Amino acid sequence: MIAWTAERRRALQITGVVLLLVLALLGWFAWYKGFRVVPQPPFNTADERFMYGSVGAEETAGIPYWILYVLPRVFPDKMPGPTGYASFGVAWEMGKELPIGFSKKTIGFDRVAQNCAVCHVASYRRTPNENPVFVPSGPNHTFNLEAFFRFLVDCARDERFNADAIMHEIDLASDLSMIDRMLYRFIYIPLTRDRLLARGPRFQWIYFHGLPKWPDWGRGRDDAMNLTKYFLTTSLVVDDTLGPTDMPSIWNVGKYKAMEELTGRKYSTRMNFAGDSWDANSVIIDSHLGLLGSAPGSNKVFLEEKDWLYKYLASYQAPKFRDVFPNVLDETKVEAGKAVFAANCVSCHWSDRTGLPPPPRDQIRTGTVVPVGEVGTDVERIKSWNRDAAIRANEMVKSFGIERRGLVEADPTGYVAAFLDGIWLRAPYLHNGSVPTLRDLLTPAAQRTQSFYRGYNVYDTANGGFVSTREQVDRLAPGWNMKPDDLWQEVLAVATPYDVRWRSNGNMGHEYGVNLPQAEKDALIEYLKSL
Amino acid sequence: MPVAMNDLLKLSRAELDTLFAASPPGPIPNGDAKGLAIPEPGSEHAPALANLARRLWQGKTFDAQRKMLRNQVGLFGVKAIAADVYEGPSLFDGKPCIVLDYAKRSVIAEPVRDEIRLIAPLTYLGRIYWNGEYAGYFALHLEDMAAEQWRRRFRALLALVIGIPLIIAILLAMRFLPYRPVNYVDIEDQFKYGSTGGERNFGLPYWIWKAMPVVFADKLPKNGGAGWEAFGFVYENDEHGRKRDLPVGMMRGRDMGIDRVFLNCAACHSTTVREAADKPPKVYVAMPAARFDIGAFQNFLSEVAVDARFRANVIVPEIERQSGGLGLLDRYVVYPIAVSIMQAQLLTIRDRFVGVDGTTWGTGRVDTWNAAKAGVNFVLHELPMKERIGAADLPSIWNQRKRKHRSDGQSMQLHWTGNNDQVNERNLSAAFGTGATPSNVDHAVIDRLQEWLLDAAPPPFPFPIDRAKADRGAAVYGQYCANCHGKSGQDFTGQYVGFVTPIEVVGTDRAHYDSYTYEVATAQNMNYAGTKYRFTHFRKTAGYANAPLDGIWLRAPYLHNGSVPTLRDLLEPPASRPKTFYRGDDVLDRDKVGFRSDVPMAYGRKFDFFDTSTVTRGNGGHLWGTTLPPADKDAIVEYMKTF
């Protein structure tokens, strides 16, 4: 029997209080080093926020800053090239700590995740001797997303992903406190490895390769609907579809609604290359969820961010070729080309940016789905998505408590007739990026370029597209005081090969305007560049 | 009569004497008796002394039958030091007492004799004699000490188990943990010999540094230079006129228990100059290290790292020979480990530089940006060849304050390509070369050097200048040169000073320009991440920067790649500039301004042959002033002597 003397009770009380204090301190420490959210410093411009702002992915998909920092140093053999993260073709502004599309936020510790801009920022150079210009919301045609996905998982699978190897590099580059070093060693590094490894099962399909049946995506493309399938539905059953498409531009997304208002046909325009989604808000939500890789921590914050993105993107206007390359367009040709466009292209590609009066309301097809049998382009992308997947993805998003019009619950049937704003910067062309230049697109399919290189960002103003073939190099190098061989080496150093004979890479179809007289073609190209 | 033994500590010697005198001898004790030493009765130290004595002496164990005792000695109460026990007259008062006589039984305690008398039940007071002289008091209390002894033994054991490792740990920590960089009060000494903190990263153990040129003598450049001097390291004399132990540009710091040395800023930004062939060389600071072959040095370190002789049992004996013997710890633990750690480090650096060949750089030149690429872990050997060859001259680093202003109010673009306009980033970036990384760089030292370099100025031209001719030259210079290079060596104003001239316009060798790419510029901005020092100003530019010409007479050879030996040669059209010459001589050419460049060998040193037809060494471009009449050119050169 314990006698509850006053002293014993007092001792017990003191012990209890001390214990609570210790627990509270530990709790505070765990919160401070693991969960404390520090808002990002304010951005000066909306562009900056788009390029570097957090969309909330740090918490669920973020990688501890210093681990991300040293991965290229520990695993140079797993990078696509010798130049660190630059070799993934990320858009990186000089003076910035991280590439565009990489957001850094402190949640207990500094974490880095991706935002929309990682895929949606275009870059171009007018000559090989100048530095790139970055265009937010343009297509990132240089970014090798598949290589980046693989890299992270490959690192985690390698035995060098251990605290000793990683801390060695972190110690060389940083000045962390002893506590942070311990946290990295014993918590962040093993935890990050586990998290990256956990991605593995959902990524097994990006490890299929073998030409010509299963080509890599290459620079500037992503297999968007397979990503949706494996990350926005619970299915782990891997099918054998493959549908890499170009990173799209996402500027001026208000145009779809405007078009529906003009034609008076509600829900007539569709999003995504095969019209898989009903509206821009749905696409932003789904892509946004893809970045998070899981349900948002707070739907309110998530939807506020989505609203900001929509507002920012709705009115963002593509850069004009004329402003980028002053005095390059032949304005007479542009005018002539406008007439050719009016005669041949306007019903599928009219927009207010064409400078033409709208066709009769019921004839406007811009933004609507054109049956694949009609347009005739490669069918693989359509096969990569289906009604069942749409239903399951919609259910998943609904289960998060997020309302949206969502994905079209039907098997896709064709490809969306694209708005052509800023089309000059959206090369290569067609949904799968199988045609390197505007000029090539106006060539009969059988005579189009069979193989070329994607992801080099010097622009060929004559043909409308990026330098991607030896023919372009030979023609353009002298004008830039370069030996063609040297320029070609530069292209090969960064770009990834593309062959139209590989699966899903077909460049057939869309044979509109291919039989026009040469002068009309030239005029049309000139006009298209001006859009 | 006091009962508790500790009370005896309060009594004076006189009081104890009285107590002793008044007490009966008592019976001869038997069994354990706990002891209390009272060496200085009544003094204020008595309790402390008693406490101390308890560690050495616990008490006594009597054997009444055999009439003897043993003492309980030390923390563990070991039974030792025996004495005979009998009753006899006291030396104190002649009356009976129990005598504890060590004379016959103990060698150690032979002069000791104790006398005890019973002062309370089970308690004896003892008087100690040393050779018959009074030497203190003690007390004994008969009690069973077994439990206490075990407790004591346990505590002692515990103290040893924790204490000995702790003491060893403290000793080791004192030996190996402290970092003691060698710094100097005099700023020029600091620049030449002071630590930047970088020796903690790349630092070569001092004695290995000493041993290397002996062990690997066959790998030194064969140019006549002795030891490290073969790489163009220069040694000053100390205040006693003896050659210093370390060359200019070598810093030293004690780290991880050994002295470590490595290059500091002065290695690349100081060297010697002679006013004439028969004059002694003199060290000039902050000028380009025109004699230093850093590429060969880097290559040497890289080569020895994979040499079979890079082993403790080859290097340590040489260290012993030079040092006159190492301590046991150093001989068998510290240096053998240091050798293998250093080898691992050199191999790491070697690995990162694979693909870049330092031996092609040549004297006075360095491939800055490939070193930077290695620092951000580009895989150098996978880069296109043209990005892997970019050696250019080491620069002077005076007058950094004046470089913070140019005609548009911005800072001047620094480095040959003008790729950064921030002096502090320039300096931290250069400090990487001394091994200084974000975790070990000594910002206080760097700041101190930076502060000094803001206004450090080149010395004046050491020969007479023809003033009239220089004045004529000033006018021509003002017309043809000043817009890009400033009005004079002191006044850097000029519309284009500190701006970049496009590569097509300046027309000089483009290898260095091409080796620095946009990707490097962006990656460099991750350096010093997580600190307020993070780089934000590295840029890929369009060409080479228009540099101010302060101390230009010390900055030969000319152009960014050191392809033109003298100023006068630079004013000739490329076809008339020397096609080949020698670099590394330090005799000033007082007429054409530059260093003597037509002598292949002097002072037992062979110089570096420079062929302008080889890659990175082209001497074309920079045609300004090349069509002037010779008299004008001479005058311009005369004027530039004032810079």
C-alpha cells in the first residue's frame, strides 16, 4: 500500500509537470522541424508567382531541398547529360536558385516541389549565341519529364541513396546545424527514399522501352492520360497504351469559354488534345492534383490557388512573333496568307486572333473534337484514355470533396481543332509533336520529315519551328557565323531523337493545305507565324 | 568525550593530546576498523584532508590472535602494509598503549609507529610517529566494513569505467578537435600566408606536403626548379634572412590534430618580379601569378594519388627523416590515417576533373570555369570538347572598389568574360580554389582581404618615365583606348569600361568564352545556397569584358589568354605579334613593357614555351591601335607605364 502523503503527491505532481513540459518541448520540436509552414516570400509579379510559386505540392510530393540539391552530384550517371539539372532541359533563369517550375517552401524544413510552370514555360533563342528567353504558360518543349521521373525513382533504388553518400555531398555544399544534419541523416534521407520508392509501382509503365514499339517520350512531351490513369485512379493494372503528346501551351485559356459564348453551344469546346476534359477549370484541377500526387491538405487553399491560376492564365496572351523578331515577317505575304487561311483553315482554326471575321456560328469548329477518321493523325493517343478511366478519375476527385465538371466520361473519338494563338512558339506540331516545323506540316504526310531532334531551342524563322534537322543546321549556321558541324553538335548535345516510325509517333494526317501552290504555302506560313 | 569520529576533526592537537593522555589502552582490537586520518588536527583543512586520505587509506584489519594488522589501501581497500600489534609504553607519556609497529613487517612504512588508545566503545584514537617524531593523529572505529567495502569497490569501478574513457575522450578531443588557423596581423602577410578556412577541406597534411616532392621527385616538372619551386611557387626569406618554410600562397592551419596546408589567394595572385636580370626577385602581391603553373600542380596531386608509392610505409619514413622523428601516435596512427584520407580526397578531386587536362594550361594560366564546373559536379569528360578547354591568364585583383562603378551606375562586369559584376561573389567564387566551401569558409578573413583589396593599388613603375612622351601617348590613348579601358591606371572612367564587347567584335581567342556556358552560369547560382551569400549574379555574356588597366605593366603577357608578351606587341597587327615566346621569366622588359619572353632559360629555370598557333592560345583580335604610326604606339606604351 502506498501512503499518499503530501510529499509523495507533490513529487508526483512535479514529475507530471516536468514530463508534460518535456513532451511539449518534443512536440514543439517535431512541429518546428517537420510541419511548421513558412509562407514563401512575396512575388513581385504574377509571372514570378506562376514560375516559382508553390501550388501546395511540397507537402505531399516535395523533396528535401538539400537532397534535391545533391542528387546530380551523387548520381551523375543517372542524368541524361553532364550538366546537372540543366540536362533535363529545365528552363532556368540566370541568377535563380532553382529552375522555373521548381518551388521551394519551408514546411518544417526546406522542400522543393514542382508547379505548373515546370511543363508550361516555353524557351527560345533567336541565335545560338544568345541566352534563352522564357515565356510563362508556353509549352516547355525542352523539358524531359520522363527522364526526370525516372531519375528520382532510379536514385532511390540505387544503393548510393544512403545517408553517408548524400550527407557527404550536403556537407560540402551547405552549412547546416548539427541538429539539421542529424535530421537529414536519420529522418529526411530515409523517409525521402521510402517515398520515392513508393512511387515506383505507379511508374512501372515509364520503364517500358524498346524501339520502335515503346519509344521514350523525349524532350517536350508527356504521356498525359497515362499519368492521369495511374495517378488519379486507384488502378495499378498497367495496360499497354502509349500516348505521349506535346506539352501544351496554356496561355489565354479564357478563349474556350469565349468561343462557347460566341457560338452559343455550351460545352462544345473540349480540353486536352483528344478532348478528354470538359473545361479549363477541370484541367487545371486535374493537373494540379497530379503535381500534388494525392488529395490536397486543404481544399480551400487548393481551390483558391486554382482560381488564381485560372485568372492568370485566362487572359495571358501568347508573345507575338513580330515583337520577338522585328522586321522578319514579310507583311505582304502575311496579308496574302490571311486570304489562304480564310479559304482553307478558318472553320477549324478561327479565333479572334486570326484577324478574320468569324464564320457562321454553326460552322466554327475551333476547340471542338474532330473525328480521328477525318483528321487522320496518329491514333495511339486516343487509345490511351477511356470511359472507364474517366469515371474512376472523376470519382476519385469527387471523393476529395472537389466539385468540377471533370473528365468526359466517354471513349475519346478524335482530336481537338486547336486555337492557333502563338502557334509559332508551339513547335513541333500535331498532338504528338511529330512534325518539326509549320512548313513541314504543309507538306504531304509521305514527304514530311521522318526523323529529327526535339528540345533544342534556337528558332528557325524561315520554316516556323525550332532547329531540329540537319537541313535546318546547314541552311542556318552560316548566318550565325557557325560551322554547320558545330551547330549540329550543339543540337545533338541536348536534343532527343524522334522518329515518326516509332509507336505513337506517326506524322500522318492533317493533310490540309499540303497541295497548295508553293507561293500560297509560303504566304500561309508567314501568316501562321504572325498569329 | 566525543562519540562520532568526525567530531575528532574539530579538535586541536592539544585537545587530542589531552584526550590521548586521558584514555586507557583498551584491548588489542580484532577485525575491521574504519579509519579516519587527522594529519593536521584542528586546522580548517582537516575535513578536506581526511576526505582525501580516505581515497588512499580506508582503515585497518586487525588479527588479535596473530597480533598483527594490515591496512586497507586505495579505493578498493586492498589489504597491504602489515604491522605488529602489541601493548607497550607510549612515546607520548610512557603509559601503556597499543603499539602498531611497522618496523619489522613493512619496507615502505618501516619508519612508522602508531600508538592507539581506546577513547570510546569500539573507538581508538591513534598517534602517528615517523622515526619516533610525532606526525599526526588518526582514529579507528571497529565495525564490519564488508558492505561498505563492496559499495566502495563498485563505485570505484564505475568511476573508472566512465572516468578513464572520459579522460581519454577529453585528451583525444583536445588533440584532434580544435581548429587553429594561422592568421596574421599584417594584411599583406595574411594575404600571402593566412588561412581562408579552405585548408580544412583540401588541406594537405604539412608533413606530407614536405615529403611529397622528395618521394615523388620524378613527377615534378623537369624545369630546373627544386621541389615545389618547379611549379613556380616562390619562397620569401623570413626576418632572419632564412628561406621561409612555406611558399607565398600557402596557408596553414591545425585541423584534425595535424597541421594542414593549402593554396590561398596569393598562390594565384602574387609572384616575383626582377627589375633586371642581375637584380634579386621581389614579391609583388595581388598581381597575376605569372610564374605559377597551377595546372601542373593540380596534375601532380592527381598523379601521385594513384601512384603505388602513395602509402604510409613510403611516405611516413620520409616524414620521419625530415621531421627528425614523430611521436608514437603520429607515427603509427595519425600520419598513416592522414595519408589514406588525403589519398581518398585527391582521388575525389581527380575524379571530378577527369576530362580536363591541367597540363595543357601552361604557366600563369588556369581553366577557371572548368574548375567551377567540377565544383557544381558537371560530368566534365562528357561535355563537348570545346567546353573543356578554356585556360586563360590569372588576373590581378587590385582596386576592387573602383570596379564597383561604371558609366551606367552599375558595377563593372568582372572576370575575362564579365560573367559576374559582384566583387563579393567574385571573391567567394575564387575562394573555392583555396578549398573554401560554404561550411568551412572563414568569412571574417575573406571580408578582411576583400576590404583590403578594395583599395589595394599596384606599385608605381620602377623605372624612369619619359614625361613628354607619356603626355603625347596620353592624347593618343585618350582617343583610341580610354573609352573601353579608362582614362588612366587610376581613373577608370570611360563609356564602355566594365562592359562586355561581343566576341565577334573583339575577335580574340574564343576558347575561354566558349567554355563558359549558360548552363554553368545557372548552376553556379546554387553555390552558397541556404546562406545569405548565395550567388545570384553569374551570367553568360556576349564576349569579353573591357578591363581597367591598373598596374598593367605587371599584368603581362596580354589579352585574356596571355598570348601577347608585351604591350608594344599588342599594338601590332596579329600577324606581326610574336608567334612563339617564353612565359615565366620575371625580368621586366622596361621598353616594350611586359616580361622578358625571348629567353628559354635563366637562373637554372626553364621557361614555358608558348605557341600562339595552339588551341586556347590564339593571339588574334583586339585590333585597336594597331594601325597607328610607330611613334604613337611607343608613346601609348610610355603612357601606360604610369598605370
